[in-house]
Amino acid sequence: MEHLGTPWGEFELVRHPHDERSGLRAWDAADEYLLRHLAETGWDPAGTLVVLGDRWGALTTALAGHGPVQITDSFLGRTATAENLERNGRPPVTLLTTRDTPPGRIDTLLVRVPKSLSLLEDQLRRLAPAVHAGTVIVGTGMVKEIHTSTLNLFETILGPTRTSLAVRKARLILCEPDPSLPRVPSPWPLRYDLPPDAGAAAGRPVVNHAGIFSADHLDIGTRFLLRHLPRGDFGRVIDLGCGNGVVGMAAALLHPDAELLFVDESYQAVASAEETFRANATNRAEFRAANALTDAEPRSADLVLNNPPFHSHQATTDATAWQMFTGARRTLDRGGELWVIGNRHLGYHVKLRRIFGNCTTVASNPKFVLLRAVRR
């Protein structure tokens, strides 16, 4: 366990799911910089404190004594926050998702800059009506995460913005709220129709809330998978890491009697998947924000479709893929199949053979490979 020292005390923090072997901490220099800045500037914690995008709960845990409202798109981050609060004996706080109604008044807004610029815009526009002339607004991120476009969003939506000096490769965003700025609604979600080469989903509408990968067009990996979806007898199908749900929606069209489960750790993704599905299919379906298939019933599925991520914020890791593959094996019934699309260089076939004892290549091109593993 590692400990974060702050002006509000020292806290033992972990990510969720916790894996000591990963070597990844639950905070970084950006979190430390923001907390130190608040203490050094004599910040007044009175009123409503909102913490947006806190990755693993470091900011929320440190400031729990001031009753913060955390808003996050991440099921994993929200769960880590709850666990870290309990681990450190901190008082309970309000944990909201990006799909929940935000507070009507915000007196301090702390923003951990997300990887997705669209998610940042969507959330700032949703929160802007609650900001007033006296609101303290501070953003934070590593230098490589803060760009001119990031600052322009703060400036356009909230008010005059400047950045701090970089400290340990972290930077602060300091914004002075301007209530006279026009309050423009978020442009999200976006909608588009799938191209003719999208297999069973060709021409179908897709809904994308902010922050979803490849939100304004069909990415080439998913396009490749859609052209090769299995057509066997599958009564229970899971779209694991569903994103906007286009893969599960296509599977539902191919298997109109199948029951579907859409799973993602992003609340924005789950909302997108549900709207995409409802616009196109009538199967029985469930939509779940979760840690992969941790909560799924063993032997409850016949087919799992998966395009695993290989980044956790700025870190490149195969931990998520391992968890998805092992969870799929546990969740599949005997004879059930896991289909995985991925970049060729990621070597997923090696992992699948270790976990399932088998793996075959369904299709491939110079960039992607579609793999199939069967639960024996």
C-alpha cells in the first residue's frame, strides 16, 4: 500500500480493482499539486464543493471532511473512491455519475482533466449554470494532458483562464468565472448512421454520448468485427466493453431471440449502448456499468464479444484484457465462445490459449485479428 501525504492528512489509497503487481498508484503529481495549491492559497471550503473526474478518489478522499460531491464517468473510479473513503475512515460523500443531475449551485469546482476533450466540454457545459462569480475553479492534469484546446474550453464555457508553472510535470488550470458568458447546451449526444459495410448493422442509427471512443464515425476495428460476427445458435450474448453498443446491437439483429447484456465501466458508454439498442432492436436486454464481468453469473452466456482497451488513462497495460478474458471464461457456459478483436501486435492469442486452452483466428488483415476461444 502507498500513502498520499496532503495538508489534510495522510491517506492509504488504491485503485480498483486493486493489484499490487501493477505498480500503478491511485494518484499522481497533478492530484498533489492541486491539493497543495488549495492549502497554500487559503481556500475557503464553505459552500458546495464539486470534484469532477477524480480518477481513483484521491481528491475526494483528501477533502472528504468538506462534504464534496464527486462526479465521474468511471465505475472503477467511483468504486475506488468508496473503498478509499472507507479504508481511511473518512466521512461519506455524495457520489454522482456523469449521467446524474449535478448540484444547482457550485462554490468550488475542482476538475481532473479527462483524456476525452468531448467529455470535458459536455461536463463543463452541464455544470456552467451552477457556477457563479465567486466560484473557485481549479483544474489539474499532467502537462501532456493539458493542451490549448483544453484551456479554450475553460475560457469559452466558464471564463478567463490561465495555467500555472509546471511542477513535477503537472500543471494547474486557473479559471475566473464569468457569469455573463452565454450558457450553451452541450452538443452531445451525437448521432450518425452506420456505413454500408457494417454487416447486419449497415445503415442503422448509432447514439454516442460524450467521451465514447470514435464518437462521430465507425472505427475500423469495430467495422472489421461487424463484417465477421458469428451466426450460430446463441441464446445469451454479452457485449463486453460495449462502448456505444453497436456490436451488441448487430448481434441482436442477427439473433432476434437472444438475450443481450451490455457491459462497460463508463456510464456514458452504457447510456449510449442503451439508446443505440432501443433505436434498432427489440430483444430482451440489460445495460450494466460494472467492472467487466465480475458480477456476472457463472456459465450464464453463450457468446461474449469483446474489443478490450489497452490503456488505463496514460498507462499502457494488459491488465484489463486479462480480466476480461478470465471473466469471460467464467461466465461462458460449456461450449460458449469468446470473440476478440484487437491490433495484431497485442498478441491476444497467447493470453487466450493460456486461459482457454485454445484459440483460432477467424479473420485478419494487416492491422487487426479476430480471435475465437471456446469454453471447454
